[in-house]
Amino acid sequence: MKGSEFIDSAVKRLQEEGYEIEYSMVQNISHEEALKLMSQCDVYIDQLLLGTYGVSSLECAFMGVPVVCYVNPELYEIKIPFINADKNSIYDTLKTVCNMTNEELYNIGENEKTFYEKVKKAI
């Protein structure tokens, strides 16, 4: 439902090309364990098919972890600061992310924190 097979394929292809990617699926564990794993990520991939972000994306935004997910801009009046990718662009997007500097990833995470604060205030 979230497009895991497209993520798996893109990661495998990038690994075969020599990119050092440690990839773990966060599933079938407690919420506490999931948060711990997510806080240790350089990048978190949410979903590629639904067109909207989930709670885990907001949790990562709160922690400053850059998020990759498919956000359909037609569903939102504001720009969502996540790294947008769908099933067709995930390979190219992850390749771009792999080539980003730590500073670039940090800045994305900081933008996401600001977005999280806006969402939190709106609730």
C-alpha cells in the first residue's frame, strides 16, 4: 500500500551501483522502538503512492530527520517541505539524496521542524 517494493528496488539498484546504503524497514515493532530507529536515520522514507504524509513523517520532522514521501500538491494549500518522490522517481530522488551534503540534509530537517511546529499549532 505504501510502495515498499519500489523503495526496495531503488535501494538495491543504488547499492549495486556502489552507494553505501543501510536500509531498514520500520515495521512490526513498538512505537518506542520505531521512534528510536527513526531518530537514528539519515533519511526516512514514508510512502510513495498515497499522495499524503503520515504520522511517522511528522515524527521524523519533529526530530529533524529528512523525509522522502509522495505529497500530491493538489491536496495541500501550502508547500510541504518533504523530499517529494513517487514510485516513478524514487530511484533518482534517492540518488540525489545520497549525493547531498550533511549540511543540505540538515537544512531540509530544519525546514521540516518549522513545518511541524506550524502543523502542531494548527491542531
